[in-house]
Amino acid sequence: MTAHQPMTATVAGTGAEPGTGTEAAAPVPVPAAGSTPPAGAAVRPVEALLLVDLQTAFVAGDEAVPDAARVLDRSRDLLARARAAGALVVHLQNDGAPGTADEPYTPGWRLRLPVVPGPRETVVRKTEDDGFDGTPLGALLADAGVEALALCGLLSEMCVSATARTALARGFRVVLPHDAHATYDIPAAPGISESVPAAQSSRAAEWALGDEAEIVARAAEVAFTAAPPGA
């Protein structure tokens, strides 16, 4: 996936070759009102975390999204706390077309954050923007008794948005932390518009999800819990 390449991806698997990241966090603006919870409102815990396409091609090197360091930092925090709470963790990994930056088994395809495979953590590979499309993601969430989930990752207006929309359509409660997703700058289009900064595109993607999605300012506001016993 790149800013100009539609997300592609479809079968579940654990073929990820995770890496590590040591980038420092960067400050991030707080989103304006709209679909955000009222100030001071507690965010109810969620039972699952979806990490969307945090792959080397998009978060490292010259082709990384502008806010890659910040998104990785916040995603690491979310991942650690989800694991500690016993929540379900799903790493979505895009299988790009031959010759693209995320072509399977190339360095750019590898997941940047470590995966600890087990009954509560897995990798789901995909070939479409929507992480539910042609994958077992829906069944994984249902089998784990998940009713609410949080998302983080890339790209805000593409795979994050598409996956969030389907989750909402399927009746899941969706929490999206503003500082834990990102995208690329939108280049200028002659006769249409000047370039659009990535931060504005990410915010517009949040707004377009409507009032059903819970947009919170900081990943630190997201709380996790295990699915109810017997689920």
C-alpha cells in the first residue's frame, strides 16, 4: 500500500516477520468536537485491538508516512496494554500486488511490531482495504465474544476507515484514537486543489465515519478488558 496504491489483501496466517522500531514520539493535535466523546467522559473498555497494516514499507525509510514514529509509539502502548488485559489482538497485514512495496515476503511487507502468536493474538492477511473482506476477522471477533474494538495503524482514509466502517455495520462498538493512525500527504491536483497535509486527511477520515465511531484524542484514553467468560 502507498498513498496512490489501493490496499489489497485475503487469508489468515501467521507468516509475518515482525521487526522493531525505536522512533521517538511526536506531539499530535487534539481533534475538534464532532464524533468525539464529551470532555471528561470515560471511554468504556474494549475487548479487542486491531493493528492495521503497520508494515515496514509504510513506517520506515523514505517512504514512511509523515507521522510514522508517533503512530508506532502509540500502537506499541496499545498493544502492550491489550495483551496485559487479555484482550484479543489482531495484526492485519496487507498482501500487496507483485512489485509493490508490500508484496508478500519482501522486507516492506513485514510487520513492524512484534507478534506473540497464541489464542489471544494472531495475524490476518488481506488483499483489500477492508480487513473483513475475504478474511476470517469477523469470525475471530465473534468467537472471542468481542463487542467493542479499538483500531490503530495505516492508512487513515483507506484501510483504517474501511475496516472501521465494516465493524460498525456489523454492530461492533468502534474506538479510534486520533494519535494512533496516520496517512500520507495528498498531492496537489491541478484545477482541483492544493496539496492536503496528512494530518488534515486523517482528521477528515475520522469525521467521515460519522457519530457511531468513538474518536478519542489519545491512545492512552483507550482501556482494554478480556471478553466475558464463556464467550
